[in-house]
Amino acid sequence: MDLVLSAADYYFFTPYIYPATWPEDDIFRQTISLLIVTNLGAYILYFFCATLSYYFVYDHSLMKHPQFLKNQVYREIKFTVQSLPWISIPTVSLFLLELRGYSKLYDNIGEFPNGWFHLIVSVISFLFFTDMLIYWIHRGLHHRLVYKRIHKPHHIWKIPTPFASHAFHPVDGFLQSLPYHIYPFIFPLHKVVYLGLYILVNIWTISIHDENGCKNEKLCNGEFTKTK
């Protein structure tokens, strides 16, 4: 995330927003900047990709299904808009730790003897690690002690549209994104790869909430196991 923040400081925050006397590496300034960048980026990515998916991929005949709720698209968007700022708070705390040098993110492929090979392996490892943890987190969220209050709000959308992709309870949304953030604290990962994977993961989340996602996973019935 330091790559994004550096660009934001250079082109926007430093010349136009913050006083010249406020150092760019000040932790309070970094926190404020990360909150702005994270929320703005999340909203742009969500609305841009969900809108494209909704108009060009989503099967609108599903909206005639008896379980499709009244004003559902509006409600999905409203739920998301209200949840994202809360999800961003713990997310930014992790971004801040990365920014302060506590993660294993690196920006020079030459730091490893087999740099490119290590980079490719890290991508595969990232996908395996996150998919495995999200499965167990998702399964845990279906436990009767937490499902009703935390995870059930996402399953209100029995026939989801792409706009339901980020319509989570804030705790639910953060927990399911947590594996993506803790990976670079455990394993080395290139900064550009991390940023690219973070964006792709959000696009993937949107894509599994179109009609194809409902066919491949039992999302419409509130189940987490894949169909055979």
C-alpha cells in the first residue's frame, strides 16, 4: 500500500492538502491518508466493477425470481456503502503496519537468489493460503453462535446481484478479507504483486455474485460448499 500512498502524496496530498511542515512519514498523517485512499479505492473498484458486471454479465431474468427482494439492488448498494468505512478501519491498521515496515513485503526481485521463480511461487502460495483460510473462516461464520448476527445479513440476498458482493456486516467483511492481509506478514511477497492480487481478489468477489457465481457455488441458498 506504500506504493499507492507515495503516489497519492506526490500528486495530491503534499501539494494540495497537507501543510508542507507535516512530514509524509508522520504516523497520524499516514493513518488519515490511508483511510482516504482505502475508502476511495474501495468505492471506485466496487461501483466500477459491479456496474460492469451488472449490465454486461448478470442475467437480469433472475430478478423475476420470487426470492428476489423488493428494491434489492438499492438495498445491496446501501448496505455496502454503510459497511465499507467500518471495514476499512481494521484494514487500515494492517496497512499502517505494512507501511511502517512490519511486514515481509519487498520491492526488489533481486533480493532473492531465484527472484522470478520465488515471485511465481509466492502467487501460487498466496492463492492457496487465502483460499484455505477463507474456507474455514466462512465455515466458522456459519456456526449457530455467530451466523445470525454476523453472517446472515449477507445471505439476505438469496438471489444476489454483483452489488451484493461487498454487502457484508463489517465484522464479516473484515474477517473474510483478513487472510489476504496477514499473508505478507508471514511470507515474503512483492509489493506490486500484493497490490495486483488485492485488486483481483475484489474483482473476483464481485464476479462470483453474478448468475455464473450462483451456478458454481450455492450462494443463492446461503451455503458455502461448492456444488459437485
